[in-house]
Amino acid sequence: MYPALIVFLGAGLGGVVRHLVNMAVPKLLGTGFPFATFLINVSGSFLMGIMAGYLAFKDGEFWNQTMRLFLTTGILGGYTTFSTFSLDFLSLVERGAYGSALAYAGGSVALAFMAVFAGIAIMRGLT
């Protein structure tokens, strides 16, 4: 099966799960804090760790490139990209590239905040 189709199918499923969490959590915990996004980011990162650990330490016949693409890039990518960010950070730390890890984490967060503010400012200027 084509890799892009595998990712597409997984991302669709992950997006649906994200939507369901986004709908359910505010009803349970309120809207004063972004609990749903917080839960999605933390649970997605945990699941990415489980899947990456399985790949690294078990590598059974269940896990192949197609399954990896479907579960990690697809489902978790549709559920949250924060899980990939967390795994990339961990990879840098495990390689001993502490400065790069801090630059990656700090730069990603700071630049993402600046980018969203810039995008909103641009759109406000156009309206």
C-alpha cells in the first residue's frame, strides 16, 4: 500500500480522536484552562514513547514500516504533532546534544508563539 495513503488513513483516525477529546474534556473539566489540548499533548507524547520504545526494544514482526507510518506519523500525527516534537527532543538529549535540544525546544515554542501572533496580525491588517 502507498505510504501516503497509510499516513492519510491514520491521520484521519487521529484527528477524529482529537476532536472527540476536544468535545468531551471541556464538558468534564470546564473551559477556564485548555485541558483538552494539555491532555492531548501529554497523552500523545506518552503514546509516542510507547511506540518508539516498542520499535527500539521489541521490534517484533507486528512492527513494520507500514505499521510505523500508520501509528506514529498517521494516528499520532493527526492526534497531536506535539508527540513528534517530544520524541525529537528526547532523541537530541539521548545523543548528548543538550544545547541543540534546548535550542530546539525553546526555539520551537518561542517561534511558534511568534508565528501565530504574526499570522493573526497579518490577517487583522488585511480585514
